[in-house]
Amino acid sequence: MFFTASSPLRHRTDTHIVHIKEVRPLILSVDDEQDVTDLVQFHLTRAGCEVMTAANGHDALATVARRKPDLILLDLMLPDIDGFGICEILRRDAATAAIPIVILTAWATTDARSLGLELGALDYLTKPFSPRELTERVQKLLNLRKESAAHA
């Protein structure tokens, strides 16, 4: 005795293939030092993020206008617009005011830290930085943002 088995899916004509795209957090790293952006990109990509880079303030603002990131890592000492100016511009614009900004700079003075936080940065890390600490702080801010969006 022989049995024939067939899959019910094989005969359906209305079967749809669903592709689930994993949504990775989008980070913008703004720094004029290529080795810093390479290091940031390497570690945050390993942590599951997508990383865009900009080497100056004008490129950073243009990048944000094209594709709004979930978080910005921002150097203060850039060749055109300094990081303080970028913070001010982003915070004045309703479309970008809520993007978390982490200042990542070699400028380690108390005054610079205070001004950066006053202008809207949520965190301040100095170079040289620990890749692990950077990744943990970025993850913490992304989680806080996700939680606040869920409660809104």
C-alpha cells in the first residue's frame, strides 16, 4: 500500500512570502578624525547598529536632513561648524530636537562639558574613550528613547 502526501501550502495560490527586516538603530558619528569614526563604526556595528559618518558640521546637518538618525555622536572641534553650533541648530529645529546627542571629544574641560549639556547633549564622553563604555552609553540612550516612545 502506498500513500501520497502533499503539502497544503504547495497548492495555495495566495501564499505570500513575508520578509522581516530587522530594524537596526541608526547612529550618526560626526568627527573629522577618520580613525575615530572607523573605531566608532566598527564597535557600534558589532553591537547591532547601522552607522553613518560625517567629517564636518555641514555634512552632518545635510546627513540628518536626508536620513534622521536615532542618535548622534558629535565631536566639538570640527573644521567648519563646531559641535556646540550643531547642537544649537539641531535643538532649534522641531524635526531634530528630540534626537539624542552624545558629545565625543578630546575637549575635557568642565566648562565645555557644562556648555554641551546645557545646549542639549544628553551625555559627554572624552577621548580617548573605552569602546565598551561608548557602546553601553549608546545602548542606554537608545533604550531610554525606545521606552519613552512606547509610553507616548
